[in-house]
Amino acid sequence: MPVISYAPDAGVWLLSTPRTSYALRTDTTGAPCHLAWGPRLTLEEAQELAAPQAPPASSFEGRSPVGEELPVDGGARYGTPSLQVRFADGTRAFEWQPAGHRVHEPEPGSQELALEFSDRHYPLTVTLHYRVYADSDVIERWTRLRNTGNDPLVLLRADSAAWTLPSREDYRLSHVTGQWSAESQLRREQLPFGETVLTSRRGITSHHANPWVMLDAGDATEEHGQVWSAALAWSGGWRVTVQRTPDGRACFTGGAGHDGASLTLGPGEQFLTPVHAGLHSEGGFGAASRAWHAYTLAHVLPHPDETQPVLYNSWEATGFDVDAAGQKALAARAAKLGVELYVMDDGWFGGRRSERAGLGDWTASRDRFPEGLSPLVAEVHRLGMRFGLWVEPEMVNPDSDLYREHPDWVLHFPHRTRTELRSQLVLNFARRDVAEWAYGWLTRLVGEHGIDFLKWDMNRAFSEAGWPERHGDADQVGTAYVRNLYEVIDRLRADHPALRIETCSGGGGRVDLGILSRTDQAWTSDNTDASDRVAIQHGYSQIYPARTMAAWVTDVPNQLTGRSVPLRFRFHVAMAGVLGIGGDLTRWSDAELAEGAELVAEYKRVRPLVQHGVMHRPRGPVDDGPAAVQYTSPDRSEALLLVWQRGPRHGSPRTPLRLAGLDPRARYRDTRTGTVHSANVLTGYGILPELPPGDWASTAVHLIRVP
Ligand code: DGJ
């Protein structure tokens, strides 16, 4: 059971998770200060860390920028503020005044601490929330700000939480960068002194960065060492600022919104930040990833116990050229391959013949589906598959009936260009009428056709993100947009409990713990080149579990990269996540269809390990040698090792791959070769799985414990 304990004399709070402790106190100025985040401590031990603060060494220093639970803009503080307020009379400095605390149990197995504060003079209350779980070392934090006065105030910055690391001689930062079709590229570099800003100004989580960080002392490896990490549950613009100070400390603060966006808080209004979840772990980056995966399954995803079906998606096969006959032909072949969910992608509605027209007109095109969608849905169901449909509810093409009727519904500023990207504009989901309209047609569409699955896409970044009718609130758009988006999805799910949703934003542009708490899986990337995909999946797996990572097998030469790799390699890469097929099955040869069906069947045998098991990364995609990922069942009775060798160089060393997480006393049989291996040999010395010669060789080793 998680424990939140308090030493009233010292004013020290201790939050205990199964393997870690987090301690804080309120200092003599009333400010909430950090004490510890790391290995377990007792309450007495935590108090030892509560030494009185040394006075600043000079009149130029002020308070240390590191070490507060939510550094404010106020007093002699010169670091990045997590909270920056402008009151009605222009005053900006916030002064902490403790106002009580509450501890409660929101549900069995978790506890929550709420620390309440107000400003010493102005009518603003700040509540810091902490939630701990019995089965996870992840600590959730968020902040509630309430205007208790009669005048509006402006939040210039309102982060969810600031996180402080213990002093170390060096620090290293891990995070991902990227772009469309190259998401989740893992970067691991020494943390520079000063402020490092990771952000999205695009209105979505973005392909370019993802709101998580991992810090270590420069000494962690995949399987060893302390790692401090955090992830933000937010699907709009965001900012995480990591600071390393000259006195050898490090911290980071994160929240919704990017620089320069402020929020007006009217009298009586409150602002609730998204959750910023943090984790201290031992056991290297691998253990950190495993803890995030377990937390996502236990406390984020809506249906974690379900096994995700093998899906087929028509996009790469047809582009916008969809019609009833073509879809039925693909569906028939998909069913034979063993597909369980058939998804019709873009092009089925209104005047949508290319990316230039039709978005917003969400009725099936009469010329392509003369009898509507129902006959296709019925046929897919008759073939024994579920039916999924692509939608992009937040967008409109200027060439659409919707835009002709409601040109004011898009994000825009008066007298400014409405910049089009992919020939589309962003509907202002912050508007109630727009959100209601989207909810209305979506719930009708799903209900009337018996749709089982939606691929919810979002294909451009924001620009000119204004709302002219509410000019005072222009900066509020980003936050209100995301909240309404969440609400529409939540209502839709409530109306249709069997509906499952895939989050997509031109691939992985909107993957985060916020959207994952209301969707079932994510379209990882529009890049389906299996070779490129190895690195994308590696970055994705740092935080997000395989159970959410949709991966398709598509045709060669790959539409994006022109690269051709064997069907087996494409399957083996996609089998590391939620397997899907995205090729033009009408062009697959009988031999390819037979091999595909065999590999789909193989995936179905091992997918409980992939989707519900524990992941290890015996070797990352660090060079042109093999990369490998291992999934082990929670009871350690089975393991799957996927190995991908991209372009080997003659003479480059091949090091055995050491497995992990097996039952140490057991022996495991390789289901393909029949060879029996001792767990101690597999983990202590490793194996060299046999790979065919040449580029793009791959294998899947399925091991079952010998009774
Ligand atoms: C972007 C998605 O990522 C693709 O898979 C596809 O659905 C297209 N949009 C359709 O426009």
C-alpha cells in the first residue's frame, strides 16, 4: 500500500512508492520545497535532509533555481518559473502562504496528497496534488489554480510540476526528436549548463519532440543505474524546461502551453493543469521503460486487458481511391490472411478525391458507396472481422460544404492569412458549437453503421491560432481545444462502449499519456519502411508500451523511402507492436499471401507476450549490427526474441544477445529448432540466433519453459 506520511514538527511530507521515496516540506517563507526523490527513506531519514537553507552567498544569487516544488516568479528567484501570474493591478510576484492539506484515498491502492496555498495578499489559491499507487513507482503530480477574487488575473505560465534531482557530478538528458515520418529518434546527451527547452508550439504533442525526459548521472546503461524520468499527459502545445545550474544541481519543470501563451482566469474560475508523472528507477533505461509501460497499462489505458486485433488498413493500397467494390476485394483477402479488424482509410466521404477537397463533409460519397457504408460494414462483419473507419474531425478543406457554410469555424485571426497546410485549416475545437457538431456526426456515424473502431487522424499543425469573437481569449484556444477534444472522445466512448479508437496525427504526431488515457492504440508513424521503423520503435518504446504501438507490414519498394526489404523482415519488425497489414493485397502473390498468413498466425501465438508481457532491449539499433527486443510473459513461462539485422558489414563482430527477466532455474525450448537452453546461459552468456545471410535478415525466437 502506498503511504503518505507527515512529520508535523519538521513540516516534512514523505510519499512512499514500492521502491522509491519522495519528500518535501514547506520552508520558513511558506514555499513548498523539495527534499528527496530516489531510493526508499523513512520519515526520520527524510527529516535529516531538511537542513535549514543557507543564506545566499552574495547579493547576486537569490534562491537556488533548483529545489522548489513549483518555483514561482516572485522574490529573489531567477530560474525558470513554473508559475507566473499577473494580478489585476499589474503585480506579478507570487508569495506563498500555506493554507492546509488533505490526504485521501481516491480508489483502493492509491493515495493522494493535496497541499493548499494562497497568495499572501492577492486572491489566488494554488493546490499541489500528488498521487501515489501501490503497484507503481510513478508519482502523478498536477496543480490547481483558483481565482478567488472579483477581478480577472492572467496566468503567464502554469506548469503542472517541477521536479528536482539529487546532486550529481554530471547529468545526461534522454529525449526524442524527429519530424513527420521520423518520429521518436532517441537522443542521449550530456545536459548542458543553463536551460534546455523541449517544446511543441504546434498545437499538438508533435512529431518533433515528445513530452517526456529521462535524466541520469551519465552512468546509467540499458540495464544498470539510476534514472529520473517524467512524462506529461497532454496532447496540445507543451513545454518542459530542464535546468542545470553552476552549483551542480538539475531540475525540470513542465506543463501545457508554450512560451508566450497566457491564460486569463476570471473571478471564481480555476485552471487545472494536466498530470505530469515522474518516476525514479534503478536498473537503467530498460527498467525505466518497463515501469512506464506497466504504469500505462495499469493506470492510463482504458482497456489494458484487451488484446489488440491484427488490423488491415487500406491507405497505402488505395490512397484516396476507395470504393465499395475495391474495399470488399481487399477485405476478402485480409480475412484470409487472418486479419481481425478491417479499417477503411481516407477518401470515403463527400468530395474527397485528393487531399484538396471534402474534409468536413462526413457522409459517404454517393458515387463510391451508392448504398452508403452499411453494405461494406456488413460484408466485413460477415467475413468475421471488425470494421474500422478513418476520420479527421478537427479539420476542414476550404473546398468543402462545411467551410462554405461556416468559414468562421476555423482557427484564424482577422486580417491575417489563413495558412493552409495539406490544403486544410484547423477547426476551432475550443468553440462549443464546433465540438458539439463533431460529437453529433461522430456518434451518429458510429451508431448508425455499427462501426467498431475509429482511426482518429489530425493532419496539420496549428497556425494563426486565434478566435476573433473571443479576442481576449486568443491564448486560451490551445487549452480549450484540447479539453473539448478530450470531451468529445470521452462522450463518444460513453455512447458506444465497444468502440475502440486509434490516435493518429500524420503518424505519431499526437502520442502522449493524455490521449492514451482515452484511446486504445497509436499509429506510430507514416513511415512504414521496416528498416527506418526499428529506430522509431526503439524511441517509442522508451515510454510507451508495445500494446499501443501500431505497426503495419506494407509493400516494397516502400512508398516513402523506395527501400525494399524482405516480407519476413517487415513482419518481424511489425510484430514488435500491434501487428497490422497495409499493403495492396490484391497484388500479393499466392506465395506472399501464404507466407503472410503463416506470419500472422505466428504473431497471434506470441502476441500475449508482446502486448501484455515485459519488454527488454538486449541490443538497441546503435549501429549496423543486429538490434533485438525481447518480450517475456509476466509468469516468465514464455519469451519472444525479435532480431533485426539491417546492413551487416563483413567481419563486424557478432556478440551474443543476453536475454533478461527469465525464470533463473528454468530451461526454455526454442519452438522452431527444438533446442533447449538454460535460463542462466541465456541471461548470463547469451545466444547468437541464426540469421540468413545478407541484408535485412531477421528472426523471431519463441522460447517456452520446459515443464
Ligand atoms: C495520415 C495518416 O497517418 C495516414 O495513415 C493516412 O490515414 C492519411 N493521413 C490519410 O489522409
